[in-house]
Amino acid sequence: MKPDDTRQNVQLEQEAGNEALSAARILVEKGLLRSAMSRAYYALFHYVKALLYTQGLEPRTHEGLEHLFGLHWVKAGKVDTGSAKLLARLQKYREQSDYGIVTIFTRDDVEQELLEIERFLQAVRKHLAG
């Protein structure tokens, strides 16, 4: 990826992450909690992808994203291990939300995950801005 492409892709991923986060909040308000949890995951997904792009890394799968994030950000000490756990947990919840018909999340479950995502995104935004 060329430097100009990298900057543009980082920006586009942040925009997609912001949109997914906004959608998650709206879905919570509407009581659509499974869909909200799925969107919450994608908010995190897009921001992690933006981080990886800053290092020239281009994940091709959800598992690849998780692996590269763990290797280049968590193990490198750039983010805490809780960030990797958050990503793994939300990936699992996303799969349950999208494919499970008996998965039940409470409003509190989703709101707690959104709070954790917000904390993570604050740190990520500082890194991406600097």
C-alpha cells in the first residue's frame, strides 16, 4: 500500500468505525440488542484495521485481524492485553449475534461493551492523530 493509500484507508476505516458505533447506539435505543452487539464489534474491527494499516499490515480475515493485532500491537506493548481480549470477546459475540438464533444480550451487556470500546477508541484515536 502506498503512503497516500495508507492515509486514505486509515481515514476510511475510522469513518466506518464511527458509523458502526453510532449504529450500535441507535440499535440499543431501539431495543435491537443482537444487531447492536454486531455493530459494536464492527466499530472495534474498523479501528483495529486502521491501526494495522499504519504499519503497512492488511488483514484479509477477521481471524487475521485478531492475529496481527495481537502480534504487532499487544505483544509489542503498544496496547494492553485487555484490548486483545475485548476484540476476541466481541468477535465471538458478533458471531453469536449474526448466526445464533437463541443468543440473548441484555441492554446492560451491550452498553458495557460500548463503554469498553469507547475507552479503547480514545487511546486509538490519540495514536492515529499523532
